[in-house]
Amino acid sequence: MNGFRTTILLALLTALLVWLGDMFGGRQGAVMALIFAGGMNFFSYWFSDKISATGSATRSFSKCAWPRKSRPTTTRSYTAWCRS
């Protein structure tokens, strides 16, 4: 349901931008607005994880920072695993 709602909201935003582009620039403005909206939708889709992580002030997890959470059993494999 959330995916459907997101798709509808992005489609409405695209339609609004194309309509505004048509109002201010005619047919050429509508095409430019469509290209801009497509780029904006692609950017928001591709970088949605980074956008949400930045918005919620999270930090990335380093596998060597918390070695007790998940690590190999032997010391030799741990040093090789931590460097990768």
C-alpha cells in the first residue's frame, strides 16, 4: 500500500510540475518540466536511503567498530574480515 501511495504522490507531483511548465512556458516549458520531474523522481528513488538516513540523523555501521555484534570465530579470520 505504501508503494502505491508513493507512486500516486510522485505522479501527482509530476503532473503539477508539467502543468506549471505549460502555464509559464507553453509546450516547450511542459517538456522541460517533464524532464526536470523525471530527473527529480529518479534522484529521489536512487538516493532515498541516503535521504532518509540523513533526515533521521543516523550513522553508518562499521563492522570493525562493533566486533562483538558479528565477527568470525578465529582471530586470523577476524583481521582479514575487518580489513575487507
